[in-house]
Amino acid sequence: MSSTVLTPPHHYLNDGFGVKSWLLTRDHKRIALLYLAGVTFFFFIGGAMAVLMRLELATPAGDLVSDETYNKLFTMHGVMMVFFFLIPAIPAVLGNFLVPIMIGAKDLAFPKINLASWYIYMLGGLFTLYAIIAGGLDTGWTFYTPFSTVSSTTNVVPAALGIFITGFSSILTGLNFIVTIHRMRAPGMTWFRMPLFLWSTYATSLINVLGTPVIAITILLVAAERVFHFGFFDPRVGGDPVLFQHLFWFYSHPAVYIMVLPAMGVVSELVAAGCRKPVFGYGFVAFSSLAIAVLGFLVWGHHLFVAGESVYSAMIFSILSFCVAIPSAVKVFNWTATMYKGSVSWETPMLYAYGFIGLFTIGGLTGLFLAAIGVDVHVTDTYFVIAHFHYIMVGGTIMGYLGGLHYWWPKISGRLYNESLAKLAAGIIFIGFNLTFFPQFILGYMGMPRRYHAYPPEFQVLNVLSSAGASILGVGYLIPMIYLMWSLRYGRLAGSNPWGAVGLEWMTTSPPPTSNFAETPIVTWDAYEYPARVESHVA
Amino acid sequence: MPPLFPQQASTMAERVDALYFFLVGVAVFFALLIAGLIVFFAVRYHRRDPNATGVNVHGLMALEVAWTVIPFLITMVIFVWGSSVYFAMAHPPDDTLNIYVVGKQWMWKFQHLDGQREINELHVPVGRPVKIIATSEDVIHDFFVPAFRVKADVLPGRYVSVWFQPTKPGRYHLFCAEYCGTRHSGMIGEIVVMDPNEYETWLSGGAAEGSLASAGGKLFADLACNTCHRPDAQGRGPVLDGLFGRQVALQDGSAVSADEAYIRESILTPSAKIVAGFQPIMPTFQGLVSEEQLLELIEYVKSLKSQTEQPTARPVPPGGPTTNETTPVKK
Amino acid sequence: MLPEAVQHAHHPSALAHQFDSLEQQREAATLGMWAFLVTEMLFFGGLFCVYTVYRTWYPDAFAAGSHELIIWAGTTNTAVLITSSLTMALAVHAAQTGNRRLLITLLIVTIALGCVFLGIKSFEYYTEWMEHHVPGLNYEFEGEYYRNAQIFFSLYFLMTGLHALHMIIGIGIMLFMLWFSIRGVITQEYYNPIEIAGLYWHFVDIVWIFLFPLLYLIGRHTHV
């Protein structure tokens, strides 16, 4: 399918100018860009906190910032990254942009609710930002009681309210996606003809809708206890602080699947397009997303192995935690098998996909260490856990996000970015990431606890390596900002299908018109039916 | 060259490390397999013609089943192994040397049974199993000794216990591993493992205040507990002699084991469990006793043997008190 | 591809631009409301979970606290809400059959019953305040259950307060529905908003039906 027109005269970006046309838009594509601005903003705030933390940790003594300040830094790093970047990024940016187009619809089911979800997200973010500016928060992003309800002297209540508000943004986005995927597929688009990104988005939305309300009520309980001294988590009146942990992790474990499932969906798309063939074992990959969503709700107790959980419930959570690893392994094997006899591209989006597969595999394998209670007792609450989840969140989700951003950038903006710079940035990010986080596995097994502002001197060398890696990683993240912005103005025009990929999004113009398609598509083909040859316009 | 691996200083460390190395092996194998395949395929099938597409290789059920079942079996092996190590961690041997720990922001307070108190530093003998019974005065802390591979959250309002058997004399880091506020990273200390002779010497040089149990006995009298809890069964409260470790019949028909938690609860919230045949008239001592005083009272109650029992000799270090003391009953 | 002419042929004003037909719009809106109610179940579910844990541990304290609640107020409110669900269901039926007058009347009655509920609830809260049963503000409780009854009252205020907030939102939604009905937006062809507003109203009612026995009726059968 070739395009005769590189950039159409009318598309969603020039359909109305001015602040009102953006702030009151109902177009899912514009809302996606509003979210892009929001998540990028919060990402750099969270990233700045990480930079300060790693600078402090380059020396054993607590000499850069005070311990109070350090505690606020790691708390806000976690809060910003988890609630304001990792959870919304791929669903609200890439999902919002792509779900209607991939499904052949004109928009999501509820466009006004979509816009409202962005305002709710920004409101929650600003509340939480206020909490930082007005003195900070030092409870950790996990808000464990009774420290958060009784002992902390920082702005717990505004931060808790900010997160509570933002939770509704996730819920509304999830509802929108579920209804859209169920009810608005184009004629001929059966469930099993959907691209795998939609399966992942659907599974993610199920978790969003079922899990987020629980964190909402839990964080409300913390705020209420702080203000009214209710006592749910206070042993002095018969409350149980560990009950908080159960309620908290009941959401926060599935939350990590909210963070990684969309990235897995992106990787499926990148691997299919990067090899120009269907993903191997499509059905298995699709169902593995659902399996992860379901099993993900059954394993929260693995965060409480040393927290006072009974021996037998610990063992049940342990065996279930091993089970939840299997669908992820199935995906990794299927992606790798897809590359066999593929026409394998080395372009930037695909590099990010391959990076994801490798780094997610390492992160996932280290999850097995944590599921084994005998080892978890030693490594939980140490840098081992930090390394594990950063391999998945940063080596996984962020690389998936960047890969998707690069892959769909020509569709979103109508422009191509500079491929050499992009490859350079990907390489810097990969190296910086591994240098930052691999030493932390070793540090963790040696016993360095998390959330430590100062540490014994024998841990220094590994910490210095980690901090060096962090500075490289930081530079790596800045580079795409520059060339992507530059391409908006000066990039080559992309045309409707620069990658020679198969998918409904590549059958409309770049950028797409406001209603996505000139005519509603009727789908008669499977998700990744590649012809013998395609036309590629990137080279 | 900085150290890259923690010392093995307890009997459990070897077991944990063995499982760890197996996991490392599994992880390295699969990571290299996947990374290797990706690099190999990326090179072997690198797209040379910009318009070429891939070959649609149809899915193979046998392959899908294989790479689902085999990883599942491997994880089950890890599960069984990990659970068995954990089970051993969760079941201390019977003859442990018990030490009470109270964590508070931001220090560790240790109480040996013979009355020795330590702050942030704990002396133990090598080669004997040691059981830590810990509680927190404020927020959740965590007792973590990397060299022993031992860790447990220390909770307010509850007793938790961990056990270890040191195998090498030396000094080992103790860390608080549950974030607890401003000086969380300062809540560190050392476990000092000594040869048995040195330990005896150290122990006898110590506490002037007398054993925990005797301090508890004094408190028992000061707080007038002995007016209701008399050994002659004529008091308004149950007899405490020989109570510890026994099953207690409660008013509602159920039975409960008289362990440390039961005694603590009986002092702080006596109305929670009423012993069968008694009235709910015991006042609460919440706010009137500290965590350390509770531990002293518990040790005192433990030391009370039934009048009809033969006094059992508990191994005690020389110079310490015997276990056969009973305090005189005040009228 | 469907020709544009066909796409734009049937385009009643109630049809939003992203949908192809009123049927699709109705199904999407209904599915959306059901999915939203599932989230509300999880939201209240967290509180029910906390309730279950603490009632299991402190049954006597919970019973003591429960006896302090105003049983006639809770019972009346239950009857009020069940009746309002009836009037709501009848309102949906009126909309389906195009009976605009009846629809408006029934919506007004439903709103009024909701307000009666809130009025009685306010009276209860006021009384509990006067009796010093509000944790965090002026809590006192005689007897041995002082400590643990605090948890009961905390749960009582939190659960009924959250429920009352949902009632207020529900009344707001009903006022919107009333306005739509008066303006003639609701017709026999397009009454889906009334249906899904009704779903929400019924849900809030069902939450109360769980709350009432769990909070007001603990151990009542053993005491006069």
C-alpha cells in the first residue's frame, strides 16, 4: 500500500489552532499528546530526584544532602515515577492515540471522559507537586503504617489525596478502553484479528479497573487515619499495621503489570514490524496477557514474606508467584521465535524491542529469586529488589515506551527523526542502564538495605559504578527529547507507512485526519499478514 | 578488590547460598540463551533488501507446550527447595538461647536473660542456636543480619522471632531493613560472635541489675499483681505458676496457648481473653508498662514453676541466678 | 470500505459522532456503567475487607458499638432506599413507554426519597456527635470496649459517609436526568441515560442493604 500524498492537507494537528482547541479537545490523538506533555514533565522531575540520590550514594557518608532530604528524594522519586509516569505513560499516550485507529474506529467510546481523565491526572499531579514544594514527603511511595499515619511529620495528606485523585484517571482510561475494544471494533475485526497491542491494552485495562479502586480506598484510609486518628492501623487501639500492607499490595502488585503489560504489547508490534511477519504463537501471546492479569491479582503476599505473614500463606503466595512468571516466559520465547526467518530490521524501534526482551528476561529471572522464600528472606528490602524492579520498569517498560514512541512518531507527527542520533541514544541508554543497575544485584546480596542514605564503606565501589551508570543513562534520556522536538519542525516527511508495516494505523495518513480514516475500514485480514514484498520509505 | 559476596557466618547461610547459586545458574542459562538467540537471529536474518518481508513460520503446539511446561517444572523445583529452606528458618530448634530485642527509632535495645543490656551491639556465643524475640516501640523496623541470612520485620504490638546459629567468631553488620524514618540508615549495629569461653567472660563482667526474671519479679510486686495472682489459688486471678507453655481454657470454651504474646495481651488488654471460671475484673496496664518492662514480666512468669513440678535446671552461665526463685508473696 | 453516504444517512441528534448507531451507543454506555459499578464494588470492597478483619477479632466491641446506633433511623432509611429503587425502576419503565409526565413525577419522588435518607442520616450523625462517638473529634466510650469500639465507629462513619457521598452524587445525577426529561431529551427512542442512571442508583441502594445489617444489627438477636 503506497501513499501518493506525503502529508495530507487536513489532519488532526492543524484541525484547529489555539489553546482552547487543545484544552477542550475531544480528539483522542490530541489528548494523547496532552498526556505526553504531562508524563514527560513528571518523568523529568522523578529523574532529577534519582540523579540527586545517585550523587549522594557515590560516597558512603551522607554528605550531599541531609537524611531528611534524602528520605524525601527517594519517596518522591517513587511516587512520581510509579503513579505519574509508569502507570499512565504507555496506556494514556500510545494507547489513547492508537486504540481507536488500530480498531478502525473514529474515537474512543467516551471522548469527553477521556479529556476529563487528563484533567484529573494533572490535578492529582499538581496536588502531589504541591506536597513536594511545601516541604516534601518522606514515607516512601509505599506509605507503610504506622510510620505514615502516626510518625511522619511531612505532607502525607496532600500527597495521598493527589494520588487518590490521579487514580480516577487510570480507572476512567481503563473503562474507556474496555468499552471501546468490546463495542467499537470495525466490521470484520474479530478479537483474534486484533493486533497484540490491543490484547495487552485490554488486559491492562482490566487490572486498572479492578485494582485501582483498592489503592484509592487504602490511601484514603491512611489520610483519614492521619487526620481523625481512626486507628485501623494503630496497634495501640487494636489496629494492625500489616493490614495496610495487604490492602496496599493487593493493588500495587497488579500495578506492576499495569506498568509492564502495555510495554509487552508495544514489543509485540515492534517485533512483528521489525521482522515483517506475524508474531509466532499469536494466540499464546494474546492469552498470556490475560493470564498475567488474572494471576497478578493472586500474588500480593510475596511482598510480605518477612512482614509477619504465616508460613503457610507465604508458601501459597510463593507457588503462585512462580506461576505468574510462566506467561511472561511464554511471551519472551514467542518473540524470539518470531525473529527466526524474519526480515530483521536494525532500526531504532526494533533495537529498543530487542533491548526490552533481553533486559526484561533478566528482570523476570531475578523475580524467581524473590519468589523463592528461602532466598527472599535474605534479599528482600535490599538493593537486589531495587535492581529487579528497575530491570523490569526501566529496562522493560521505559525501553518499550521509547521504542513505541519512535515507531509511531512518524504517524503521530508526520515526520521522521534522525536515525543515527536515535541509534546513538539507544546505545547510550542500554549501556548506562546496565551499568547503573547490574551492580545493585551484587550490592543487594551483600546486604546493602534499601532507602539508605549512608552505607558501610565496603559497598562504595559498586555504588560508584552505579552512579556513573546513572549519569550516562540521564544523558541518554535527554538526547531523544532533543531530536524528536527537532524533527517536528525539520524532520523529513514520513508518508503514511514509512516502515512498510501492516496494521490499520499504517493505512491512514501521517498525521491521521481527525476522524482517523477517510472511510471506515472493513477488515478481512489477520493481524500481521505481510505480503511477499512491501514498500518502505525510511531508507 | 572490594568484597562481592557476603560472609557465611551461620548454619543457614550455606543453604541459602546453595539455592542462590542454583538460581544464578538458571538465570545465566536462560539470559544467555535468549540474548544469544536474539543476536544470532538479528545478524543471520538481518534485512538487506529494504522491501523484503519475513517468512511466516506457523506456530508449533509442541514447542509452545515445551516452553511452558519445562520452565514450569524448573520453577516448581525452585519452589520446593525455597520452601524447605524457609521452613527451616521458620522453625527454630528447641534449645535456643533467647534474647529479647526492642527496636525503636532509631536504635536496637537488646536484653539478655541474665539482665545484660546492650544498645546496637549484641554479643552471642558461636555454635549455639540463638532466638531473637523482638518487638517495636513505635513503627515497623526490620532485624537484618546479612552474614547470617536472617531477616524479619519487627512490628509494634506483636512479638516476632528469628533464630540463627553463628558458625564463625567475628563482627557482623546488623541493619534495620524496613524504612522507619529520618535516621533509618543510622539504625545499624553489630552482632559480635565470640568463642564460648570469651562469651562467658563477657557475660559475667556484665549486668549489675540482676536477671530479667528477677527484675520482672520486682515489678510484679511493685504493680501489685501478686495481690490477685497468688500461688495458693486463693486470689481473684488465675495462678501463674507453671502457666507458661500450657494450654489455657477460656470462658467461651476455646483454649489458647500461654506464650509470650498471650501474657503481653493479658497485661495490656485483659478483657480480650477471660480464663474460664474467673471474672473480667483485671485492670489494664496499657501505658503503665514499657515494652522492656513487659519483657521482664514475661520472663518472670516463665520462671514460675508449678508447686508440684520438680524444678528443672536450665543451663545458665556461671554467676547468673538460678531459675528456682520465687518471689515472696506479699499479703 | 463503507461509503460515506451510508455512514451519514441515519444521524439522529442524540447520536455521538464516534458511534455508528444508537444501538452501539446504548450498548457502549451500558457496558461502561456496569464496568464502573465493578470499580465501585472494589472500592467499597476494601472497606468491607477491613470490617471483616476487625469484626472477626473484636466481635464484642463491635456488638457494643452497634447497639449504640439508632436502629429505627437505620431501618427507616433502608425502607426509604428500597422504595426509591422501586420508584427508579418505575421511572425507567415510564421512559421506555414514553410516559414523560410519569417519568418526571417518579424522578422527583426518587430524588425526594434520597433527600429523606440524607436527612435522617444527618440526624443520626448529629446525635452521635452529641453522644461523643466520633473518633478523632470527641470520642468517648464507656466500659471495657473503649479501645476497640473506636475501630467500629471509625468504620461506621467512613462506610456510611462514603455511602452518603455516593447518595449525594446520585441525587445530582437524578437532577440531571430530571432536567433532561423536562427538556424532552429523553424519548421512547433514547432513554438510555435513565437506564444507566438507574443502574447507579440501584447500586448505591445495594451497598446500603449490606451496610445496614453489618453495622446496625450486630448481635441484635441476643439482646432485647
